Amino acid sequence: MQIEVTEKEAREIYSLRYLHQHRKKPLIVLGASFTATIIAYFLIVTYINEWVALLAGVFMFPALYMTIRMSRASGKYARSQIEE
């Protein structure tokens, strides 16, 4: 039996396959660290000082960078698998 899927569904399937095979850190850890940093950032801005919030904002960038890098790599993998 052969099932037909749209290109969008195929990209999603291949992207998820890439993330499950090639990730070094679980996505849950990345998402949790990113969320915790954003919450801490807004609490610091609201209650403490804007300059201290700048420091908290710096800690947010590594998680954001890793998330964007992983999503680009999975998209590239998905496109290459569809072209084959």
C-alpha cells in the first residue's frame, strides 16, 4: 500500500526525522531554557533594573541561536530528501 502526502507534510516528516536522529541535546531542554530565560528577563525588567535585564538578554541568545540553527538544518535536510 502506498500513501500519498503533500510536499508540506513530507517536509514536516523529514524535519522531525532529522531532529530525532541528529540532535545533541533534547529539544525539551532547549525550549525550557529559552522559556525560563525569557520569563526571568521580563521579571528583571519589571522589578529590578533595565541594565541587569540586558545581562539576562545576553543569556537568551545561545538558546535562540541553537534553535534557529537546528531548524535551518532540518529544513535543508527535508528539502534534500524531497528532491531525491
